Amino acid sequence: MMGPSDLSLDMGYPGQKDNPKVKDAIQRVVDACKKAGIASGTHLGSLDDLQYWMGQGMQMITYTYDTHLIINSGRAALSFLKNSE
């Protein structure tokens, strides 16, 4: 399991999980795990990232945070109520 935010910080690109050098480092781990016959994984917060890394061969992914689910649900309800006037 890799933490893309922690990795970006350790690599000197804090918060830049989409930095090409960070993505390349993650891909190298994914490839090494595939070659060794073990699952690679990470924790992601966006569906775009989820789809991308699944396509790159990552097999063990956790998605989103409980607080994000609650916040997003609240925002959707608030938007619905504002637009129902």
C-alpha cells in the first residue's frame, strides 16, 4: 500500500500526487509488484485516480474517506433544496 500524498512529500513535491515524477515512482512499484506476483495498492480520493490506477494494474485500492461521503451527500442535498425553490 502506497500513500501518494506521503510519497509526493517525501519526493519533494508536497501535495503533487499527479506530478509526473511521483506517478512514475508509483508505476515502478506497481510494475515491480506485478513482476513479483503480489498486489500493489493505495488509497485514493477521486474516481479519476481510481480508474487511472486500476488501468495501470493496481489491484488493491481503497476509495474516499467517510467524511468526504458525508460532505458530498450534504452538498448534493443542499443543491437540490436550493434549486427546488
